[in-house]
Amino acid sequence: MALQRRSYLVVPILVLAGSILGGMYGPRVDSVSAAPADDDVKTSLKNFTKVYTVVEENFADPLSPDKAIYKGAIPGMLRTLDPHSNFFDPKDLKQFREDQQGHYYGIGMTVQGRNGTTIVVAPFVGSPAYKAGIRPGDNIIEVNDKSTANLDSTKVADMLKGPRGTAVQIKVSREGVDTPLIFNLVRDEISRKSVPDAFLVKPGIGYLFIESFNETTSREMEEALKAMDEEKLKGLVLDLRHNPGGLLNEAVAVGDHFLPKGDVIVSHKGRSSPERVYTARNGNKGRDYPIVVLVDRYSASAAEIVSGALQDHDRAWIIGDNTFGKGLVQTVMPMSETTALSITTAKYYTPSGRLIQRDYTNTSFFEYYYKNNTEARNPADVKMTDSGRTVYGGGGISPDEKFIPAKLDTFQATMLVKYALFNYTKTFFAKRGNIKLPDGWKVDTQVMNDFHDWALKQGIQFTEADFTSDYAWTRTRLQSEIYKTAFSVDESRKYDISTDPAVEKAIESLPKAQALLKSAKKIIVQRMQK
């Protein structure tokens, strides 16, 4: 089936691995040409053909047309335009479609390459891998009798995928088990939830994490809020950290749920794309519980649409770091059944009219993507929220309240780089002989002492002062790792969220969101009475 032309908002994969690409149906882009321009294009194409011919005839090794054109010439041209125009070769396009739809066919688990091996990070709850008993820490040795030695994790993941209903055999080694284990699985549809975490983090206080914006996001969010009994919520923490963006229409639908009917959510316009304004069509139906939105420097694009709209309308209190600053809309145009081109056709603006796109004209693309400080702002792009608060364009969304997580100290970094917590978990369960743990189980002093001794035997360098200073951090992180195997990755994530300092800060800040909402309503009423 041919790919339909679409607009999307997202930071490319090279910034955030696994990011969702997608969007709404885009505006028509008409061709504008003139005779002199046509002559220049013909001359340039003729010169390119000559260069290609010379390289093909004289290069030391055989030339791959796919590599020269799809990986070289076309991407090279697009890189002269902006950081987000892109070309999808057949493999990229397949991944694009999977990500946009929010599902794929396989066995359902996350894998990671480590020192030439492929390790299971965690199976997804309910997936064939989960039901079969594959565990975090299992080392994948073979897939369908083919060795995975020295293969990168992407290739192994591709080997595990396949048509629904097809069989795949996996051989794994497991600590504490002398011989390899063989699992015969049948591939099934694996949903990639864009709202993986949603629950009451405290009585009456909801937590909702939107990981990306794909075709199912707004539906997932509606179902999650319904399960939390939204009508009785006293507050909501909306987590958009590390959200790279995705479908524009899904971002609009999310904004629609929280804003009054008729409020502007976002607009976009470009040289060949007339201005289009998106407003809340259904509205929040009078639900005005306070909202705190968590963002960071990896919150981009569609995530910035939602956070920007809620901020401009004083509907939410924004906490975290400045967002990425990606305000360009790409339209995806099919080049063939297996390739597509995405080019920037418009820029988007928040309800107050500020442009979120960060300047990229005077810096390299590398600096643009990996710049640590995103606190840029355009002093000429000054706007006001509904209540009259000053906001700036040209540098993403600036939070109402800064909150930067504490940096890892040397001990913490060592534990993570060495995969100490993850690897100890394998030993922990190998000693037990089973993975059953009672509900509410917690890491106690005995487990901590055992981990301490195990880490020293592994040659991991640390002092007793280090271990004592980071005792609480280690216990929390160790419990999270153990939960993945004893219960599920979902329970582990829920525990992580409940102990996350940023989430705790967001809950503390809900009264600020409530005060902002009341103040904005009062100011708007006073303004209307004048």
C-alpha cells in the first residue's frame, strides 16, 4: 500500500533512539518554477551525472548505487536545507510505518548489545517472550540456529521479528543453569504503547507518561484517565520527558482534552502551506483539576505543542528543563512503494504566536542536536499567556519552574556503566532457584550486604564511604532491577516513578498549578468586564 503524504513533528532518530516519526495529512505543496531556475537545475543534474560516472568508472572498489544515491547524494542535499528534512530508504520507511502505527510483529522484548553478546533487558508483559518465561539477563545465543555472536542488537531484533503466526526458536544461556535453554515461540502482534504508565501515584493524584505521539496516543490517554476515574482527580502529573514528538493530530487531541472548547492549541504556516489553526473542538468539559507538566531538553516537537498550549493558556504549571526547540513541520512524500522523502513545509506556533524552533543557521547540525544548553530565546519574539505572563519564542518551551535532576556521582556512574545492578540480579535469582517474591517485597540489609560483597568480587572499585553515602540510591535502584524479573518491567517502572524526585517535585507543585489556573480565570474575567 502506498504511503500517504503526511506532516509530522519529531526529532530524528540520531538524537533519540526509537523515536516515533509521523504526522497528520499535510498541506499540498505546489511546484513553483521559472525558466532560469529550470536551466540551473538541468545544468546541476548534468554535472552530477558526470561526477557519478567518473566515480563509478574509477573508484577502487565497486560502487553501490543504493549507497551512493540513498545514503550519499540525497541525504547530502537535504542536509543543506535544515536539520529535520530526511529521506527514508526501504528499511527506514518500514520502521517509520511500524512506529507510526504503534505496533509490530515479533516476540516482544527489549534487547541490548554488550561486549559482542545480546542480552534481554526485559520482556513486555503479555508478549510471547513473557509468557514463555524469558527473563531479564538472559543471553541470546542463537535465533533459528543462527549464532548471534558479534551481531549488533538491531540485527538480532530484526531476526526476532517476522509475520504474525510464524515460529521462531531462541536459544539462551542463563546464569545458574548449566545448559542453554531453548524457547520455541510464535510471533504475534506487539503493541508499542505510547502511554505506558498511568496510575494514581497518590490518592486522587494521577500520573500519566506519554512516551511519544503515534496513532493510538489520544485513545490510550482517554482509556488511562477513565481507569483513574478522572472526574474525581484532584491533580495530574503529565510527564513528557524524553518525548521526541510524533503525530501532530494526536498532539492536538491531547491538548483538546485539557483545554476549554474553542481554545487555540497550535497553528502552522509555510511558504507554500497556508496558515492553519487548530482549536479544541470537544474541550475539557469543565474539568479543571490542576496539572503539572514535566519536560526536559529531550521533549520535542509534538511534546512542545502540548506543553506550549497548556502554558500559553495558563492551564498547567511546567517543571523541568528547557525543551529541545523543534518547531518545523515535515511533509512525507512517497517516492516509490519503498522510499519516501520528508521535507520541511511549515513552522508551527503556540497559541500566543511564539515560534518554538531553535535557531540552527549559525551552528553545525551536531551542535544543534547535542547542545547541552537549550536556553536560547529570541528577544524579538515576546508574547503573553492568557493571564499576561511573558513567554519567549525561538528556544523551545521554558519551564515555569526549573528542576534539573542531580548528576550521578562517581560511584553511581560506575554501578551503571558496569551494569552492576543488572548483573547482580541474575546472581540473586540464580542463588534463590526461583523468581517468586511476595508482594511488597523490599531490598533488606542482607541483600545489600550480599550485593556489596558480590560487587567487590567482580572487581568493581569503590570505597566503603562511597557505598555508605549512596546506600539509599543503591537500594532503590537494586529493588527496581529485581522487580523486573520477580514481577514485570511494568511494576519496575511503577516503582521508579513513585521514587522519582522530579515526580515528587511535580506533586508538591500542584498547588502552584491550582493558583495559576484560578489567577488566570480571574484576570480573564476582569479583562472581559472592561
